[in-house]
Amino acid sequence: MMTNKNDSKIYSAVQSNESVQYVPILAKQGVKHNVGGFDTRGGLLLGDGNVLKLLTYAGDISETDDPLYLDAMKKLRESNSF
């Protein structure tokens, strides 16, 4: 079982505007394979700097990146990952 957020693919994906689009897919697969253990929502809630917080703040870095992060959050919401 993975408990270190730095080892998580979903954590790595959220840190780049080129890969943030894969966060909802990784979360879905993470739930399926119990990534991070019970009730971490497929790795979304791993560690203190969890992926949901990063999605919220990372889009503020640049106006061009903001829609990418917002879209990832919308897809997570549609898939009931929150």
C-alpha cells in the first residue's frame, strides 16, 4: 500500500499543466486498486498537501492554466470522487 504522496502518480500528474487532465482517470483507477488505503479516494487525499488542494491552488499560477485545473476538478465532481 502506498502511503507516501510523493510516490503517487496522481500527485505527480497534478503538478504539471500537461498531465493534470489525467488526474480524474488516475483517481478512478486509484479507487479501483485502493491506492493510498481506505478512504483516500484513490490517492486524492494522500498526505497533508493532498491533490484536491493542489488542484485548487495550482490553477492560480497562470490564467492560461486555470481552465485545465478547473476542468479536472469538474470531471472529478462528475465522477463522484469528492
